[in-house]
Amino acid sequence: MDDIQQTTESVSEAPAPARPSKAAAVIKLLSRNRGATLADIMEATHWQAHSARAFLSGVRKKRELLKEARRTGETSYRLAN
């Protein structure tokens, strides 16, 4: 019985791979040539509009965020290269 216990204790499961963060997903969207609209960010993260805007505000403080002209009636945001 002790042998079985030792065997099961010595077998360790591999840690689950870390899933990408929502912040990383938004940065990826903002890095695209066309950038991302607020709707794009909300859809990708399931955040509400105020949360997406707050994230953009934080990005604006930490990185250089460009605000593009409204082409289709929505503002598109993207990171400066």
C-alpha cells in the first residue's frame, strides 16, 4: 500500500499553460495597422465600455497611443510604432 502511495505522490501533473491576458489581447489589437475601435476591444475582452476606456487611458499614460480620425463614425485607436 505504501508503494502505491509513493508512486502517486511522485507523479506530478504538468502545470496548465498560462492563458493570454486580456491586456495582451488588447495590445495586440492596438498594434494592428488599422488599430482597434472601442467595440473591437469590448468584443475581444467582454469588458464594458467604461472598462475599455479606462484601459486605453492607462495605455495612453504608459505608451504612445494615437487616436485616429473617425472614418466610419467610430474612433480607432492604435499604438505608435
